[in-house]
Amino acid sequence: MGKRRNLFYGIVCYLFLQGCIQTKHEVDVAPVEIKPIHITIDVNVKVDKALDDFFGDLDKIENKTGTDTVNTK
């Protein structure tokens, strides 16, 4: 009885796996056209104003002393 049961389970597994193996999928890929995208975003308005104020203060100090206050090295 053990051999018959093993044979039955073997045949069932074989048929199940045969159904999975014969499946094929084909996918056609059409050529993709990529166009350039131009995006302009201006988000640094507050930072620019703050930097202008900061460097404006340095320019005023430089004009009063007559020397360069920023070390370039």
C-alpha cells in the first residue's frame, strides 16, 4: 500500500509541475522616446536676501576702514 501511495503522489506532483513548466510569457517592448524636460525652480529668495544683508554689512565695514576684511587664503 505504501508503494501505491508514493506512486500516486509522484504522478500528481509530476502532472502539477508539467502544468507549470509549459507556461510561457512573451512581452513586447516598444521603443521609448525620451524628451528633454526643462524645469526652473526659484526657492532661495529668503536666503539671497539674508546673504545680501550680511555681505552688505561687510561692505559697509570695509568702506569705513578702507581695508579688506575678508581673508582670501
